[in-house]
Amino acid sequence: MWVLWRYILKEHIGPFIFANCVITLVFVLNLVFRELPRILSRGLGFTLVVEFFFLNLAWIVALAVPMAVLVAALMAFGRLSGDNEITAMKASGISVLRIMTPVLFMAVVLALFLVWFNNAVLPEFNHRARLLASDIARKRPTLTLEAGVLYRDLPNYTLLVQNIVETPDTAYVDSVFIDDNSEPNASKFITADRGKIYLNPRNGQLTLILYDGIMYELNLDKMEEYRQLRFPKQVLSIMVPDMVMERSNSEYRGDREKSAGMMRIEISDNSRETQAALGRMSEKIMRFWNTWLPQPPESLDRKHSAPEFPLRLSRILTEHQRLRQELAAEKTFIDGLKRKNYELSVEVHKKYSIPFACIIFVLIGAPLGMMARKGSMAMAAGISFGFFLLYWATLIGGEELADKGLVSPFMAMWLANLIVGVGGIYLLLQAIHEGAILSVRNLKSLWRGMTERWRT
């Protein structure tokens, strides 16, 4: 038995690693094409760029592993079937279920690993990735000077140079013009024949060393005070906010930045707040009833109450309108809590339903590979891809419906496993009874029958 286990698992290791790498690469390339231009425009260092993509690898791994299980099962069992090794195993008295047992066992192990990963590693990586993305969005782009173009991105300064020669850390410029509005009571204009500009990456301070220039200064409170100062050399330092990458920290976490335990606690808190809001609504209704409608009409003294009736009616209508507004506010609050609980429940079930897909995809991939005949491997791959699309389309659609409260979170997240699992069980039964649903002859016969029925 252990020889069989080692042999079958060995056949799966290579395809699983290959499929995992390819699928991860596809996700990473999509992320690179979408985010890399925006990140590079911020002037980030290489380590920050690597950290950003490394943190995003967590959700990629959570999605890629189940997909790799499907591809590995299909490729491994397809190879065994193509070389007639499945037939030899059956002839030796080894059943299909026994052949699949080691793969199902490893699928269970991978599913348990992903459950731990989704609750312990993925929330932390998602949290750090969100904080890093917000820090990158706040960071000011690097200083990009162009000859003959006004540069207005410096606070309170406008800079113009006519010629520029850039080196990795310093820009050498000629014919410099600077409009300085950093002081509210003064206006300065500086010209210089030449200079050099560099940015201190540690404190975000821009330093301009100007040579052979003139500074014109006008006091805006006393317009008659005007100064003109020539200088052989002058150093001007400008603090540029958000030029340096500053890392932030936040205790707030979104739904995908929490473990299942954290979300269950929040769901319980929201349920208690919902019950408290319902209690407040009931209390307000009873208070209104006991205050304004306590006595039957016949108990009132008509002689003395008639003049007071319009005033009493007006107060009742006013309090009734106020009660309606308060009840509407409480109802909006309750609806928000219920909607939030639906979203949290969806995320809780997702942390378990996607890992469970490892087992479901073995039920799909193994029978498809076993039943693949010579020359029909591409057909088996196409059908498995169809199952994969069905799974993710059902999962994504169910999540959208559950977030809107149209279906239960459990049904939304587990319906895909149920549908694809039923298909997998059907394929497994076909493999046990040696059905050849993937043979070209059977499919051609099915197609001819459908076309003849359509014609008639």
C-alpha cells in the first residue's frame, strides 16, 4: 500500500508545483500590469516594491492552490491512464477508490493547511498590504524637472530652469527662476545663472545651491519697502511633505483582514446591538401609546375637554411624526447591522469553502484523467476548465447575492462546492464502472443524435 501511495503522490508533485507556479505567475503578472506603473511613479525603492508584491502573494496562494490541485490531478491521472497503468492497477485488484485514496488524503491535508493559512497568515498579509498601498498613495512623486517647464508641485514655490543635466543624485541647472511665496507678508523672486539641486531622501528636504544670482524681495504690508540682493552663492532648503515614504499603523481591519474568530465575535456584537435597537423601538412605541392614548373617549369630560381637543390632537400628531423619524433611524441602523453581518458571514464561510475545493477538484480531476483516452487529453482539459469556470462563477455570483441579503451566506459560499461536487461524484461513478464519457466516438454519436432531433 505504501509503495502505491508513494508512486501516485510522486506523480502529482511535479504537476502540482508546475501548475502552482504557472497560476501564481498569471496572477502576479496581472497585478504587475495593473499596479507597477502607479508604484514606480512614486519613486519607491526596490525593497518596497518587492514588499508590496510579496504581501499580495498571500491571497494569490489561497486561490492558486485549489486550482493547482485540479490541474495536477488531471495531468497525473491522465498520464497514468495514457500509459495503461490505471488498467494494470485495476487488473491487480486495486479499485479506483483505493487509487484515489492517497490523493484525497493529501487534498484533505492541503485543505486543512489553507484553513489555517486563511485565518492566521492571510488576514495579516492583507492588513499590511492595505496599509502599504495607502502609504504609497499618499507619497508624493519624485522631483521631475523639465527644461523650460514651470514646476509647481513644491508647496509655496514655483521653479523654472532653462537647461538641466541630471545625475543619479544631483541635477545641475542653468538659468534658474524661483518664485518664493513661503512668507505670507513678503514676495520673493530669485534668479541665478546656475545651480545644483538634490533631494535628501531621509528627511524629504530639497536643497538648492544657487550661484551668481539676484533676489528681489517685496514687503506686501509696506509696498515701499523693496530690496534687491546680489549673491555669489546661496543655499535654499525646502521641506517637501510626503516626499519621504512614511509607514503608518492602524488598528482598523477590513473584512478580509480578520480571521474567522474575529468576524464571529463582531457578528455576535452586531446581533446584540440589533436586539438592543429592537428593544428601544418597542420601548418608544409603548411610551407613545401610554402617554397619548391612555383613556377611552367616553371617559373625557366633553364640556371641558372640547376646547383642548385641537391642541391635544396637534401634540399627538407632532409626537407621532417624531416617533416615525426615530423608528426609521433605528430601522436603518438595524438594516446596516444585518447587511454587515451578511458580509462577515460570507467571508467566514469563504475561509472554509475555498480550501474544501481541494477535495472537490480531486473528485473532478482524477476521474477525468482516468477516463481520458488516447488523443482526448485536450478534451478532458477543456471539460475540467469548464468545471473550474462553473465553480468560480457560482462562487462570485453567490457572494454578490449574499452581500445584498438575497441568499444565505452558507448557500452562497457552499453552493459551488455542492454543484461541482455532485459532478465529481458522477464522474467518479463513471470511472468506477469504466464509463468512457470522454471518448470521441461517444461525443460524436451524441452530437449526431442532437442534430437529427433538431432537424426533425
